[in-house]
Amino acid sequence: MAKTLKQEFTKGLWKDLPPFRLVLGLCPVLGVTTTMENGLGMGVATTFVLCGSNLLVSLLRQAIPPRVRIACFVIIIAAFVTVVELLMQAYTYPLYLKLGVFIPLIVVNCIVLGRAEAFAYKNKVSSSVADALGIGIGFTLSLSLLGSLRELLGNGSLTIWGDLSYSIIDVVPSFQPFTFATQAPGAFVCLGLMLCIINLIGK
């Protein structure tokens, strides 16, 4: 039975939540989530690429030869990643520098390529865009949540955006930042904790 646009959108917010339910796209999840701002920025960039590539793949699905479809998907995704890269350099350059190589690596992100192959190539435009938007928002929320946890534990504060911040130390002066959380091994530990919590909620 065909799913409605609402179902296609909402599945990415829980049932097919990329990092925590499907356990996909872990490279940027572990690499950039040292702060909430980084997670949010990476999530928004990935969502833009997801929506653009799903839209174009769905529009061109009848014209793309099956034998070279993966190569065509990569070219389409790379075009949108280039657009994101240029926009970030123009308008959010400090964030672009923080995210570094992870922006170009969106091209080979298994979430983006997977949605093009498994969904957009087989479905109409409206469903493909709804799918991409849901998966993208779910991915953005996941990265932001993990980044917030690591930043709060590791720094004792949370920078929402720019100068807007929240400090645990102001509320609990005895709090000692757990700097391990902002380091590479801490990313695995925090991700494991989040996976545990999500699985418990799922049951």
C-alpha cells in the first residue's frame, strides 16, 4: 500500500532515523559533533543536499540508464555539495572552517546516496522530497542532540548560536567538565549512550 506524504516525511524522524535507528552516516556524526553548532550546521548542509539530489534524481529517473545510475547519482550529489560549499564559504565561513573536509565528504555519505538509490530513483517527486526532508531533519536533530551532549559534558556550557549560550557551571558551580566527551573516543561513548537510550525508548 502506498504511503502518504506525511508518512514518508515522519518515518525519517523516528522509524528510519539515520544515526540512531539505521546506524548510517556515522563518519560526520562522530567527526563534527564536538559542539551543537557544528552538528546543526552539518545537518542543515546534508539536508539541503538530500532534498536537492532526491528531487533531481526523481525528475530524471526515466532518463538515467540503469547501468550508470550510481555514477549519475554521485555527479548530481556532488553538484549540490559544491553549491553548499560555496554558500557556506560566502555566508558562514567560520563554520565552514570548523567542518572542514566533512563538507566535501557529503558526496559519499551513505545516507544521501542510499536515499537516491533506494527511494528517489523509484518514486515520484513529491514522495522523494518528503522522504529527503524527513530524513534530513531527523539527521540534523540527531547531530544537534549528540553535539549538545558532548559540548555540555566536555565544556560545561552550550553555545546555541553566536553569543547565545548556556552554562552548567553558572547553575552548578561544583561541576567539572568531562573533557573526554569532546575527544574522539568520547564521541564513540556518547554515541553508544544515545543508541542505548533510543533503543530503550523504542521498546
